[in-house]
Amino acid sequence: MDVRTPDPDQPDDPEEPQGVSAPGWLTDIELEQIRHRLPLLYVEAVPVRVDGMGVVTEVGVLLRATATGQMTRTLVSGRVMYGETLRDALFRHLEKDLGPMAFPLLPASPAPFTVAEYFPMPGLTPFSDERQHAVSLVYVVPVTGTCDPRQDALELTWMPPEEAQSDAVAAEMEGGRGTLLRMALASVGRIV
């Protein structure tokens, strides 16, 4: 099973040539070596739509195809680069996955609603990633604009919170992200 934590094994910036080391970037070889030596830091975002009172009315979930052609659902996510603030990393990955017109409303504080720890050995936490040990800071982020999924996302599905927390949606999510999605909804008072 192909499980990815936060971002794929591709550079986050299409302008950055693969395999070339630049400030803040790792070559494919460096990344592979580091993944086997220490945890990597990621940010993840649950995109939501809110009403005028700030109540979550819809949750956005990305649809992606794995390298083996399996369709999975996931959240906005990616690595934090060396020297990059959490706010900048979160904005970069929201724009990368949802498009430049998504207009995310980043939180005033960079404090996440939870921290998810992914392990290559399943069962230590609800979250797993066969490639690495990763620590992910997770945010619920309202978006107000038009979302046009990019990179390896095929589509963004907006669904009501009741549907987003269903067992059917959780079963389609990779690496335990169904649990993470339910935790996000609980953090905003939308768990049923």
C-alpha cells in the first residue's frame, strides 16, 4: 500500500529541478537518507468553508491517485523547509494543493489544533507512513475563494461535516487521516 505523509516525493516548487540541492531543499538522495535518521516536520491543513458566524459548513478533502493507481483521499500537507516559518509553509502548501485563488484565512496564531506523529511501523499511533517518522502540525483553515486543485490532486470534494466524519470517507483516507479529520471536526465543535 502506498501511503504518503504530508507531501509526495516531488519538489514542492515546480521551478525547483528535481535532484538539485538549493537552500531549504534536499536532493532525492539526501531526503531518503534523512528519512531513515530523524523525524521530519510537516504541516497539514483541513480546508473548511464557514458561515457568517464562523460555523464550519463544509470540509474539503483532496482526491489523489497513488503510484499504483489506487484512489485515496487526503488533506493539504507538506514539509516545512529549513528557514521557513510555519505560517509560510502552511500558506505555500494550501496554495500548492488548492490553487492561488483559494484565499485561505490563516490562523492569527501558528498554534495547531493537534500534532500528529506518523511512524513507518503501524500501530504506534493512529497515523502511519511507510517511508518515515514524521511530526505534523495540523490546522483547520477556512478558505474563501475558488479552489482549483493542483500538483497531484485530482479534485477537491466539499462535503458537509456529517459526511466528512463518516466511516466511508475515513476508509478512503490514507495513513490514518480519517481519524485526523474527525479530530479536526471535534476541535471546531462539528463532530456528531
